[in-house]
Amino acid sequence: MNQQGGKVDGVFEGGGVKGIGLVGALSVFEEKGYEFVNVAGTSAGAIVAALLAAGYTADELKKISMSIGFSTFTDPPLLGHIPFVGPVLNEIMRQGLYKGDALREFIRDLLAKKGVHTFGDLILPEYADKDRYRFKLRVVASDITRRRKLVLPQDIKLYGMTPEDLDVSLAVRMSISIPFFFEPIKLKGSYIVDGGLLSNFPVEIFDSEGSPPWPTFGIKLVDEHNPIESMPHMINNPIDELAALFFTAIEAPSTYYLENDKYVRTTKVDTLGIMTTDFNLSLEQKVALYDSGVHAARQFLEHWDFAKYIAEFRRQPTPSPR
């Protein structure tokens, strides 16, 4: 086992409200002296990654997570206020039950408190000439019009924009656009939705040719006690059916076997049967998720071995540039 502490990159899986478990795991890594250089995430993982990149500590993230009411982010558009038929009309007319504006404003305000507005504020001076590591943060989203994964800010160039000028809160808002719950972001004729649709756990995002100077720690959200097949989606209408298709796409891969190079660097946080869109979490559930993350990270570090990680990493094919 290697001495703990030092530089690492971090990649955080999406999982809606279950993201509190990510914060619990981060608290242990922080306590053990690990310093995150680059961070990336999808959906809820993108929120955590963005705030971490902006300078928030795990303790600050815990206080935010425990104090916020997730239901405040369920801001229905005007059509959604119509009794009975409002939600259905809103799905048909605007492609989402909730606008997502409240959540974006919340994230934008938190970032602003640390002086972060655009990705230009998250450039690492020592890696300014290396595209893979230039920005401290990567956010993953899905362009369902062009049918491709987006890694932001770099891929914003596809839409005629400059990566440095991209608003961080907008990138995160793209990544958390859970289809049928939050409205998609429309950009240059494209519909951009939750990154989990195409890459919910992009743990290889910072990999490059040769042995890495420091490891990547991935934090993955899994349900150890309730496999996905035991938690059926109730389907009562076409909207339920479409939502079930999406969650099957992002949740089913959690059951697949991780290749060794990913397994040795992944902390698996038990999400205790809590669902991605359970916006009415109790304080007790939040604490349980956080504690689950703490437990998972401690278990991971008990067996962490950088030499073993390097050995597995060398067996893998060289990743394509990103």
C-alpha cells in the first residue's frame, strides 16, 4: 500500500440527489491529504466537480447539501401550473417538467462566491499549453441532435464559442438536463441533455499516453442492496415510458463489471435504494448518503496501491486525445 496523500484527478458519476454520497467520499480524500488537480463529472457529479474546482472544501459542500431543499429546484414553466393537465402539456410543448433555472441560478451564485464565472477562471497556469489539462474542470453532456458526447468546455467550439468564455453554470446546467424532468438546453439548433445518457462515469477522461504522474480517483454511485431489476419503473403513460427508457440507459451500466484499470481507482458508494429524482429527501436520508460515501472512501483507501494502478494502466490501449 502506498503512502496516502498527494495529487490526484477526480471523476464523479451522475446520480441526481444521490450526489451527496460523492461529498462524503470527498471528505475522506481531503482528510487524508489528497489534492485534486483536474476534476470532471456528469450530471450531479458535474455539480460537485464544478464546486470543488471553484475552491469549495468538502466540509463546505456538506453544509450546502444538508441545508438545501432539493424541491426548490422543481420550478415548473407556466404551462406546468395548469391543474391536472399542466405537467403533460409541459412535456409535450417544452420537453421537460421543470425549467431548471432555479438550479442553474443556485450553482451560478455558489460559483460567484468563489470568483468563478467562466471556464477562463478555471485555467491551470502550469498546464495552460496542454489542452488535456488546461482547464481544472470537465463537464460531460449529451447532444442528442448531433448524437455525440460533449466534453466541456473544449467541445463548445463545435458551436462557434470560445471555451474560455463558456459560463460554468451553463455547462453544468447542460449536464444535469435529465430528460423529461428538466428542459434541454437549446444551442445552435442542438438539444443538449444529461451527460449520463452517453457517459455517466467517464473515469478515463484524463488518461493519456504513458504512465500518469498521479492517479485518477473515480467515485461511482451504486445500489449494493437493491439491484436495478428489483426497482421497476411504474409506467402509466407515454411520459413514464420515455423516462423509464432514459433511467434504464444510465442506471443499467452500474451493474456491469468494471475493467481492472477502472476498478482499482474507483470508490463505489452505496446509494441505499434512494432514487435519482427523489427531490424530497429527508435530512436522515441525506446523512445516510453522506455517511455511505465516507465509508466507501475509507474502504477504498485501505486497499489503494498506486503501483498496482500503474500496472493495470499500462495494459490498456492508449486513449484518443480529448
